[in-house]
Amino acid sequence: MLNVSVMNIVWTVINLLVLYLVFRLFLFKRVDAVLQARRDEIEHAKDSVLEKEREAEKLKEDYSAKLRDADKECEELINKSKQEGYDEYDRIVTEAKDKAEQIIVEARHNAQIEAQKEKDAYVSELTDLVVRAANKIAVSKHDEESDKELYNKFIFEAIEKSK
Amino acid sequence: MDIGGLLKELLLEDKVLIHFDFMNGFFDINRSIVLSWGVIAVLTLLILFLTSNMKVHDISTKQAVAELIVEKLRGITYGMLGDEGLRYRDYMVVVLVFIGASNLVGLFGQTPPTMDLNVTAALSLMSIVLVEAAGIKKKGTRKWLKSFAEPMAIITPMNILELAIRPLSLCMRLFGNIIGATVIMELLKMVVPIIVPAAFSLYFDIFDGLIQAYVFVFLTSLYIKEAVE
């Protein structure tokens, strides 16, 4: 019952090694290969997802930067057109002011010329009057009375004229 | 009832199946060896069937079963070995399956190969070699030799004795349990020939056989874990 046979022990050892080899080659290796392939796939999928996420993040940043730039540009444009508007306004107002001044100056000048003309006309009329009066005096006989009357008439006419 | 005759037949039967007529029977092959060839053949066919046509996606049921078996068995031995002994878990799975399958041979009316002392001796020999090899691999020869004097120099003889005691206890435990179960089953069959042996067979042939396989692997794993710490 307890007879030990070396050969049988050796056989069992060989049996075990063979079984181990079978398990290793046909079970563990195959299953491990499948599991490893699955793990690799998951890892790969994870990597690509991360990559995509990074890309999306970058795009988002780009777009927000562009948006900021556009805002800035827009503001600049508005400022520029505002500035242009103010400049135009100033220019128009200045021009109008200049024109008005010119008109005033011209008007003043015209008025002066008119006044001079009237003055000249008055002076020439007065001269005529004096000449006529002198003629009348020279023609008519004259005494103190008529002189006085004539003189008054002349003054009166002159006043009347100057009015 | 001829209990003595039964025991004689069971324990003293001629185990030699294939006899070679030279060197006084040195190369004789026991029945247990032939039986374990059968066990190995069945296991190999089963594995080949389960793992044929493996795919990464859309796996078949048999592939799922194969993966489940690998995961579960590795889980069992990993739980016993821990991270340090990770590399030995596959071997422990093989031993677990081999002893378990060998013990279940009783279900088919054969005497289990583990009832032959030569088989259990070979198994425990492999275990102690693996344990010491793991220790040497982990610590290096010098440290491994020093580890015999730990924790105290005075117990060095004990530690050396353990080299022989451990495989002997492994070997005898497995052998004794299986032969005990078989003897009890045979006696039961003699006393009550029907129904009762079937119920007890559940315990002695299936449960006890698997428990003994587990115990053998558990103890070997324990030794490996101790060696690689």
C-alpha cells in the first residue's frame, strides 16, 4: 500500500508539467491575449477620447479668442465712425460760422457803402439847394425881410431834406 | 460482512497496470498514472473546446465560460498568494484543477489517482521545490540560506526538518483523506447498498475531494507566501 516507486513519481511530475504546459498554452495564453486585446482597445478608446477632448478645448479657446477680437474690432469701428462724425460736425459748424461771419462782414460793408452813397446824395442835394438859393438871392431883389425869409426857408428845407 | 477482506482488497491491491519485464519492475506504470493521463486528456480536450475560436468582441458562451473559469480560479489562488507570489498563481490553478479533477474520478467508478501515494508524493515534491525555488528567487541563495536561522539560530534544525515535514504532511494529508473517504464509501456500500451511498457520495466524492484540493493548494500557497515575504 505504501510502496513508493520512483518511476511513478517521475511520471506524475511529468504529467503535472504537461498539464501546466497545456493550461499555459491553451488556456491562460489565449484568455490573456483576449483580455489584453480588450484592455488595449479600452486604453486606445480612452486615449482617442482624451485627444478629441483636448482638440475641442482648443477649438473652443480659439473661437472665444476670435470672438473677443471681433468685439474689440467692432468697438474700434464704432469709435472710429463716432470720431469721424464728430470731425465732420466740427468741420460743418466751423464752415457755417465762417460763412456767417463773411456774410456779416459783407453786409456791414454794403451798409457802409449805402450810407456813404446816401450821404453823398444828400450833400449834392444840399449843394444844389445852396446853389439854387444863392441864385434866387442873386436874382431877386432883396431886403432884410426877404433875406430873412429866404434864410429861414433854406434852413427849413435843409432840415426837411435831412430828415 | 468481510470488512477485513474489503480493506485488504482496497489497500493492498496491485496498483501496477502496465508491467515492463526488465529491471525488476522499475519501469512499471501504476493505474493511477494511466488514470491521470485520462484526466489530463479530458482536461486538455475541455480546454481546447472552450478556448477554440476566441474573439475579442461578440464572444460565445463557451468563451465566456473559459474567461470566467480563468478569472475565478486565478482569483482563488491570487487571494492565497498575494501580490508577491503573483507569478505562481497559474501553477497553483493547475494543481488545484488537477487534484480536484483527480478526486472527482471516483464519481465514474474509478479509484482516484490521488489515492496512490506516488501521485501525492510527486505533488508535494513539486510543491516544496516550488516553495524553495520561490524563496531562492526572491531572496537570493545567501539570504535564503540565512532565512533558516530565523528568527533565532536555535531553531535552525527545525527549519531544516520543515523541508521534509512540509511535503510529507501535504502528501500524507491528501493521500489519507482520499483513501479514508474511499474506505468509508466502500464500507457504506457494504452496509446499505442503495440510496444512502449516493447521498454520502455527494460529500465524500465531490465535496471532500474539492476541499482536499483546496487545502493542498492553500497550504502550498501559504508556504510560497511565507518564502517570498
